[in-house]
Amino acid sequence: MGAGPLQLLLPPALSDRLSPARSTAVAARTGIALGVGITILFVTGLISHLIQHPPDWFWWPAHPVWLYRLTQGTHVTVGVMMIPLLLVKFWSVYPRFFIKPSLRRGIPDALERLSVAVLIGAVLFQIVTGLFNTAQFYPWKFFFTITHHAMAYVAFGSVIVHLAVKLPLVRQALSRPIDDPVPDADETEESEYAQSGVSRRAVLAAAGLGAVVAGLAVAGQSIPFLRWVSLLAPRSGEGPQGVPINRTAAAAGVAETARSPRYTLTVKVGGRERGFSRAELEALPQTDSALPIACVEGWSAQAHWSGVRLRDLLARVGEYGGGDVRFVSLETTGIYGSSILPRTHVVDAATLIALRLNGEDLALDHGYPCRLIAPSRPGVLQTKWLKSIEELS
């Protein structure tokens, strides 16, 4: 039997270990799972970005109150589940990276390899930076949110291009039994050396099991009853008053100003302005809301909040005209010292200027003396240590 190009390029020890599992059959099936997963990641990631940086046409509902918790929890969990599938996909096609480019198909072959390189690079970038973000570890100088959003288009576009190029092979692979011993045309050279190894079914089963285990390892940070198995979840659900925190009062530099006896919340609406002390806020009619707080890193926690309805507080000052409302924090550093709340959430009965959490006065790290809490919003937009509230014209 003559030596094919794969054996000439690979070390003998490696070429001897090639198995029937390294096939288009495995690559096509793991590729489909990856394509579905990347589509989910693209859609849920785009939703989160649009909520945080909304264009004029974008609308996001206040109900169900758990909607953002679902979309962002899904985004992070599915992202982690992609890791075993991506490893199996690479394993199944890895030897082909070492085959010399075809002279007969020179330009098409080069373009295909270039598209694959872009696909691999973009997907790996998204997964690695996304994992670092969940751990709030940023060993780079670029702004994660904007860069992650931009690269999402590159990754998703690369998937579409790759699928278009490989669609005939994928359809051929899926039309045959998974354990069909007859190789595809793409695999002829490799099949000469497929003498031993695990079966294709075993590899696919391992990929599926690995994806499930990886998902369970982090899903508990957004699904409370799974916390006991989520050993790799960055957030366990623990924190002051039973709710995790990302940014402390000390890190925000508000420990003194938030405790000041001269604290006043300034509210501007309908051309009128009024200040409220913490005691005056407590004297207003109080409302309870059971709302989750959900973070872009994927963790979320259900909590019971108590305070003044935002729409009632605005009515105490002036006539609300229906515009967006800006919330400004006592925090003077960081990029989330303010947020904009759209009308849909402003008028919702569940939106509070919260004074208490789970039956206790807000802890300083949770936003004392008062904070915004609104349904179906990212935690970074639930502004803490409120300084002012203003209706925008």
C-alpha cells in the first residue's frame, strides 16, 4: 500500500493512531451542534448588547420579569457547552490541516482554508474572552463588551460561509449511517491509515456527554436548584443578604458619601425638581417586588425588594411626560455610573427605587441608601447608590 500525503506529513506515531472516528460523519454532526450553539450565542448576545446600547428602534419588554435572566443565563451556559464540542470537532478534522494544498484546486482550496482559519480564530476568541469575562478577569487592554460584540459578527459570518462551502459534504455524510465503513471522497487518503481506535458513535456520545457536563458545571449560577452540581460556576449565589455582588462600595469609592447624614436623592421631572432624604423615601408608600437580578456574566439570583415605585416617586415631583429616565450614581469612577431606563420599564409597577432587600435595609454593597431595581434588565443597568433621577426630554 502506497504512502498517501497524510502519512508523509504526519509523524508515523500519529498517523498510526488515526481511527475511523476521524471522519466527515463525525465532523458534520458535531459541526451541526456547534452551528446551532453559535446561533443561540449570537442571538442571545445580540439581545444583551442591544439592551445595554439600544438604538432608537429597539424595544425590550419588562415582562416576563425573568426574560433577561433566561437569555443571558442561556448565553453563558451554551457558551461553555460549546467547548467539548469544539474540541471533538477539531480532533475529527485535525489531520487535514497537514495535507498539502491541492494544485488543481489552488485558489478555492486556499480560500477555504482561510475561511476555516478565520472561523477557528473568531470562535476561540469568543469562548476564551467570554470565559474570562464570567470570572471578571481581563488580561487585555481592549473594552470587552464592544470587542466581543464585534467579533460575534465575524464568528457567525464565518459559520455561514463554512456551512455554504461544506454543505454538499455535510448532506452526503448525514444521508449515510454513522458507522458506514465506506469513506467519503474527502476521506480516501485518511482511510488507508484508519486501522484502529474508538468508534464514531463513542466519540459523538462522549461529545454530547461532555457538553452536558460542562453545562451543568456552570448552569447553577442562573438555575438555583443546580447549584449543588455547578462546581465551576463563578457565582454560587452567596453574598450579602443572599445576593451576589460584582462591585463593592469600597471599589466604587462611595462608602463615605452613601453614609452621609446629608444624603439627598434629587428627582427632576416635568420641569420640576425635588430632593428626598433616605427618611423621606421611607415615609412614602412602600411596595414589594419579587425580581431576579441578572448579570451579564451569566449569574442571577431571585430576591425580594421593597421601596418606592418609580412612577409614584416621579408623580410626587411633577408630571411624567413619557420619556426615558436617567439614573446617576454617587459613584464617580467606572463606566456604569449611570443608566437610561426606557418608558416601558419606567411605568411598570414592579420598577422600584429599592430601600430594602430580603426584609433588611439595603447593605452598603447592594446600593444603600437606595438603588434602582427594574424587571428584565442587566445588573449593570440596575444603578446603585443613587444620586439623581431625571426624565430626559
